Amino acid sequence: MKFIVLQRDEIENFIHVEQAQVHGLINEEHHNELEHILDYVKHGDQLQFIKKSSTLLPNTLRLLYIPPLSELGITTGETSVTLEWTGLEEDTLYIIKDDEPLKLRITNPKAGVYYKTI
């Protein structure tokens, strides 16, 4: 499982930020939220599961987790989830720090993501 931090860059729109900065964005008070999204089977009722073709995520700090496709019942094909300009990968937790709403597109009707604003 990977952690990737996405932050808006004025020139390149999105850049991947080094993993070392995760602790700067996720502090002690967020750790409970982090555990919830990683244990999405147990805490699914406290998370949003997005399975629509296009969703606007609010601005601020967000956690977005794409479960392994096999756990969503998908055996073949692309993950087919994109966040504006960035393709997202399965079994990855994205920490998104941004001051503007983001568009999430899911083109595989079976694919979905767990999401929480913190």
C-alpha cells in the first residue's frame, strides 16, 4: 500500500509530494481518521464511498483510498479513476491538500473510492 500526497502546484497543477511530508499534513488528531479509512471494511459507515461517474470533492485536506480492485469485485481492466489531471492507482491512500474543489472521475462502473474530509 502506498501513501501519496497531492498538492496543487501553480504551474504544473498537481505534483507528487515526497512521502516524508505526510506527517506534516497528518497530525495526531487526524490519526483516528486515517485508521478509519484504512480499515474501510469496519468503518465504511463513517466514510463516503464514491461510485459515480463524476464527483466534486470539497476543498481542504482529504483522504482518498482506492481499495484493491479484487476487493471491489473487479477482476480485469483499468482502475479508471482520475482526479482532474492525475491518474490514481489502486491500493493507494492519497492525501490531498488543496484550497479548491477537485473533480473526481470514475469511468469503470464497478470501481469506487473511499473518501473522508478531515
